[in-house]
Amino acid sequence: MILTSKDLDTKLANLFLNCKDVEAAKAEILALFSEEPDDEHQWTEHDIYEQMRKIIRKNS
């Protein structure tokens, strides 16, 4: 699973409600999750959610 900017702006927008620096958080998230780690592995929804939560908390 990968994320796009559109995903962050629509489906996951509610996660950013208390985030002070939304653009920085989105940029960091997209840098990590806009591509799969390699050909043999995929990001899981759980991986993405947990890392997003940490990034958003750091930027709040």
C-alpha cells in the first residue's frame, strides 16, 4: 500500500486537525510512504497509520 497527496487530503484529512504544521507533516509522510520499500515488501495499513500518528504528533 502506498499513499498519495490526494489520500492525505481526502480520506485521511481528519488526522491533521490538531497538527500545527500540516504541510511539513504531509511532506514527511509522502517521503516515506509514496513508494513501497522494495519489490518484495509492501507497507501495511498498520505501518502507515502508526508512523503517520507519530509524525503528526511530532508536528503538533
